Amino acid sequence: MRILTKIAKHAWKTEQSDSRLVRECLQGNEAAWSTLIDKYKNLVFSIPIRYGFSQEDAADVFQSVCLDLLVELPRVREPNALAGWLIQVTRNRCFHRRNEQLRWPTTEIKDDETPGTEELESIIAQAQKEQLVRDAMRELSPQCKQLVHLLFFESPSRAYQEVADEMGLAAGSIGLTRRRCLEALRLRLEELGF
């Protein structure tokens, strides 16, 4: 019963968060707009990259999607389904961009560079999973966010002693803290249905 209560609270918190952000954006709150874009920027940007677009083309798609969001925000019926809406819009923008490239090629595009239906579905599924990880990471404690980032998101990876020094922790406590943080992340991911 406790787990179901946690899941319900988390779902409500997530839904309210997007609902609140959308409402505040519609009221002209620039900070809310920045927060909303920051929350979903990796999701939106990752889709054209996975479609095989260059960084510049991916940035153009990202800007187009942000403009679409700005224009369509007053008509978004389900703010808690915003991630799915953004995925669909981004996917459509990628499709149109690819068609433009095929119509007016500046470089030769080979048939094997255009993703097939299965590959596109895989790209979308991967983007959704990555967004769940970002959402779960956002809910970790500041110490856990920092530790997970330092240990797993930096390249090259850092030694425990270096991480301990930066965080002001004893090197011997990094392993235990890492385990506690990863367990919290795992639980959040399970709550999100990952």
C-alpha cells in the first residue's frame, strides 16, 4: 500500500509540475518557460541526433519544436502528456526535415542513412527511456545528483578520491553513498514505469 501511495504522489507531483509550468508559461512567466524548455531539451534534441541529423540540423529541429510549443501551448489539453506531444512533434519535424534534404540535397544521402520504421520506433522508445532517467535524476537529492553525475556522466570517469574531494566526503564513503543513490534512482525509475 505504501508503494502505491508513493507512486500516486509521484504521478501527481509530475503532472502538477508540468501543469503548473504550462499555466505559468501562459501567464507570461519567462522563468517557467526556461524551466519547461530545460526539462525537455535533452528529449527533443536527442531525437534528431538519433535520426542521424548533424548537430546543426538537430539544433534547427529543436528550435522549430520550441517555436511549435510556444505557438501551441495555449491549445495543449493535457500538460501531463507534454513529453509525448513533444516526441510526436519532434518526430514530425525530423520527417519533414529529411524530406527537405532529399528534395534539395546538399550532399548525397544514401538509402541506408534513412532510418526504417523499426529503427524509428526504437529511436522514439530510447528517447522516452532517456527522458524517464532525466526525470528520475531530477528528483534525487542534490548530493545524489552530483555523485551520479560525477561518477557516470563525465568522460573520462573520475576516481573515487577525486569525487570525494570535490564533494567534501571521505573516499571510503563514496561506495556506500553511490549504492544508496543508485537504489533511490532505481526506485524512482520503477515508480515511473521504467
